[in-house]
Amino acid sequence: MPRIITLTAAVTFTAVLAVPAAGLANPPGGPPTVAPSPSPSTQPPPPDEPDPLTTALLTATEVPTGFTPQTSGVDDLFARIPAEVAACGRAVTGVPAGTVYREYVRGPAEEELLVETLAEPGAAAARAAVTKLASVLPGCTSFTRASGQLPMELKFALTPYTPAPKIGDASAAVSFVMTVPTMNLTVNGRILAAAAGKSHVTALLMSEAAPKIADLEAAARAAVGKLPKVSP
């Protein structure tokens, strides 16, 4: 059985994490309080408006065929990989501030993992983020994510992904192999980053087999194509 689901389960859902998923943690100051029920004469406040960035993430009908969005128990341990690769593993402890993300899995054993990240840092910063990924090679060919939130090291080896498809206003791409020595596991990955207007998008595809590049590029194009709906 393909074992990327083993890593996914270990890293994202249950087995080896000693901390809850970031999205499920209580906010600072302790557990949330429960507001008293309004009296019959009190009108409840209007519901919060949906976050436009989260709304802009790809849905189940917009990702390549067969991928299913993961909507619970997901932390940023995979979503931070594009930023880690762009920084050659230096001083990255999570996704960049203001970034939203979503994971999608495919296969009977969930052996393919697709991750989209989306931020609106402004046009100059979006292009700078793409340039940073584009220039990581040849100066950086490998780095290690030390054990910490995970009780194991993750080792990354970077290689070129050429030609990088032209997506949005600027785009860049990198290939990598991630190994987990304690699990005797090797995963192949590809990252596509694009700047479009004031937005920065990444699409990450991981699999023990060779990632399906056509699906990765289709996901990145769909993500950029959706931006004008919420970010003209």
C-alpha cells in the first residue's frame, strides 16, 4: 500500500503528534467562553462574513478529478513546505502571516496530497515571493526540518523543475524529494508558485510515485483563475 497516507496520518491526523492541530487549538487565554442565550427580546448579531481569502481556495469541484478537500484536523505542517523550500529551511516555523491553505487527498489509500496556499501581500511582495523560490537553486540543494513539533526529522533535497509553466504575472517551480529516515519513507514533491495582481499562490503536490505534473499545473491555474472573483 502506498505510504504517503502513513505520513499524512502521522503528521496531520493522529499517530505521532503530541499537540493538537493548529486550527483546533484554543485561542490564547484559555478555552472559549460560551455566551449566554439571548433573551426573547434580543436580536442575535448577524453572522460573520466569510473570509474572502478562504472563499478563494479551491473547492472539491475545482481541483483535479479525484481530489477531496480535507476540512478538519489539518495543521500547517505540509502547507509551510513552499515557504521552507524558498528559505532553504531557515527561520520558517509556519506558513507566512496572512496565508490561508487547504489540503486535498486522492487515491484509495489517500496516496496523493495536494496543498494550496493563498495570500494577498500586495503585488510587489507577491512577485518577490515568486522570485525567492525561483532563485533558491543552485545555492540551496538540501536542508533538514529538525524534530520539534514532529518527533522526527524531515530531510529535503531540491532539484530544478523546468520549464516552469507561465501562470499569472510571474511564476516559479521547484522539485524536491522529502525523506523521513525514521519511517524509511521517501516522498516526491513539486511546488508551483505564482503571483497574480496582489495575490501569491502556491500549489504543492506530493506522492511516493512521480507526481502528476499536469494535475499540479491545472490546480495552480485554477487557483489563479479564481482570484478575480474575490480579488479584482
